[in-house]
Amino acid sequence: MANTKTFVGEIRFPGKAGAWTGEHRKWLNRIELDDPWMRTVLRDYLCAVEGLEQRRGALDLAIEELWSESPWAETIARLRCLRGVSTLTAFGLCAEVGDFRRFSHPSKLALYLGIVPREYSSGEAIRRGPITKAGSGHARRLLVEAAHNYWRAPSVSRDLQRRQRGADPRAAEVGWRAQVR
């Protein structure tokens, strides 16, 4: 238990720092503070986090249930055939990009998303730097999170099989080729 005579800023989680794990959540709920104001604020914050998580869960469920009725249903179905691209990720990418067909070449889409290297040119000297980060930061984050799934050996999980079921078989083939590159 936390020492109730200390300032709240001095209370430290004894476990590993990072995301709020189940262990961290249990620890937060066990904190006992003598000061009624601090106790009230802590409980209010914990309830606010719980409420936001419930809202997020309800929205995730609604997107999962309704994506097939959206104007991007065909694109979402294809994107879901890629490893690491869930319905929520595909829906988010479609919301950020809009109509993918407006890009005449994949390199134009990469430019739009800001995932191409920055270039510094002077005369014959060309230096490449970090990505430009132009465009939607949210779309870039979604792509980076999806790309993290490709460091493991190629495989088709049950969840990926479920997402590929009923989709264009060519999209599933593209998804497999992306894994074995």
C-alpha cells in the first residue's frame, strides 16, 4: 500500500514502467490516501479512464459490425487480408486516405502519407534523410503498427484466415506475397 502521508508525486508503481497492465490497474485500485480530496481525484481519474475504455470498446464493436456497409467496404475487405491490418486499422486508413484510386501509382500514395525519405540535393550530390512525415500522422502510425507484424516468420493465423474469408482471393495472395518478401 502507498504511504498515505507522502505526496502523491512520491508514490511509484513498483513494477515495470510502461502501459497500464492488469497488475498496474490493480495497484492503482489498492492505493489508499488519507486526504479525501486526493482520494476523490484519484477515483475520478480511474473512473474516467474506465469510461473512455468502455466508449472505445463500443466504437470498436460498432466499426467491426458496420464496416461492410461503409462506402469503403471493398477496400477495407482487401486491406484486412494483410497481416497486422485489422478492421479498425483498415477503416482508419480509409478514413485518412479516402479513395485510394486517386493515386496513379503507389509512390504517389507514399508521398501523400509522408513515408518517403527526405532528399537534400545540391548539384550532383544527393543525400537522403529521415521520412518527410508529410500528410496524416494517424495514417503513418497505423501503418507502422501494422508493419510490426512482419518481423515474425510468414504465417496465416486463424484471425487472418477469418478476415480473408469472403474477400477477393487476389487480395489474400497479395497479403501472402507481402509476408514472404
